[in-house]
Amino acid sequence: MVTPEQLKNWIETGFESADVSVEGDGHHFEAIIIANEFEGKSRIQRHQLVYAALGDKMKAEVHALSMKTLTPSEAQTD
């Protein structure tokens, strides 16, 4: 079973410098991801970057992932 810490590490490897927090029960997860790479990107493009970081793990090991994707400046005003 996947732990929130594992999922956090997997997401972080796909970004140069991201602040990631993950909660979940091993099947369903919620993540908040703050990364410079999201600058100028739509919500769909941001989610695609996260899915790319997870690769095949999203198909096989993570069953449900809800995410909030923010740039550092958005996170300061949130």
C-alpha cells in the first residue's frame, strides 16, 4: 500500500523545487503542491505535470488523487 510520504516523494522528484504535502489512507489521497513550474499554466496543465511526475504509478499504485496546484505567489495569498 502506498503511503502519503511515498506519494510526496514521487511528486517531488518531478519538480525542481516543490513544496508538497500529502494526506491519505493508502487508496485516496489529497495533495497540495506549490511549484514554480506551475507559473503561467492552466489547472489542467498543472495536473498534467503532476501526472507526468508520477508516471505509471498513477495507473497502478495510486487509485485516487485530489490535488491543489499553486505557484509560490498564489500560495502566499491563499
